[in-house]
Amino acid sequence: MGSQLGGAGLMLVNMLINIYLFLLMLRFLLQASRADYYNPLSQSVVKVTQPAVKPLQSFLRPVGPFDLATLAAGFILKALSIVLIMWLAIGGLPPLAGIAIASLAALASAILKIYFFALIGMIILSWVAPQASHPGAILIMQLVEPVMAPVRKVIPPLGMIDLSPIVVFIIINLVDGLVVGSLTRAAGISGMLVGF
């Protein structure tokens, strides 16, 4: 009974860390897509993630639109959580290379999940409120547009029907299955610790 409660506690800790990692990667993607920084939702994400990112900002400067401090914060957070959970669960540590690979897989998984949910939000908004001015709707459009624009150049909308989200969904699933799956297997760490 006690070990089951301990396992449930570790799963809860892992889930909370993954949610925070999700917010860190959302901050990274919002900055990369040059979304409105003064949007109230952007400000909320920055405020929540700033404690993890601020210590790294003094020596990790952005490269173009990419905030390396946010990426590093996510990587370090995930690596430390894997070490902690593995140490508490089995009393030992996996190899450092496995921890690093699993942390990269977790970052990639979080980024893909953000785009997946943002695309669903974009599709629903295009049906329900195509001209919505809500800060959340604006942020979703700003986040997704850099990914959708190149696909729309190849597959332009057919009148009222836009097939580009389907292509992006397929790409997301392929990358998730091939890249994230391969990294998770190479790490030799349970997929539950890596993904969402």
C-alpha cells in the first residue's frame, strides 16, 4: 500500500513538473514566434516562468528570436526531475547520457503538444469566432502562424477549406513518433517520465 502511494506521489510530482515544462516551452515558442509580449496571457506565462529563467538570463543571451535561457531552464528542470524521481523510485541513477537524451525528448514533446493544442484551438476559433479579439485567440493565431505560413505556400486554401492544418497535424505526429519516440528509446528511461 505504501509503495503504491509513493508511486502515485512520484507520478503527481512528474505531472506537475511536466506542466511547468509546458509553460516554459510555451514561453519559448511565444518569443520565437514574436507574439505580442504585452498580451495579458503572455505576461502571465512570463511571470510564472521567470523564477526558473532569470538565473540563466545573465549568461545565456537570446539567439535571434530563440531564448536559450528558457530552453536551458526547461532542460535543467526536466533533467533534475528525472534524477530525483529515478533516485526515489529505484534508489539509483540512470546514465547521464540517458538523462540528457530524455530531457531533450521531453522538450521536443512539450513543443509538439503546444502546437497540437494550438492548432486545435485555431481550428475551433476559425469555425466559432473567426474575427475574435480575445487575447487568447490572438495569441493562438500568433503562435501558430509561423508554422502554418510555409505550409500554406505549398498547399493554398481551397476556397473556404484550408487543408494546411491537416498537413501540420501529420508532421507533428510523424516527428512525435519518430524523433521523440527514438530519443525516448535511446535514453532507456520510461516514456512516462519523458512525455505528457
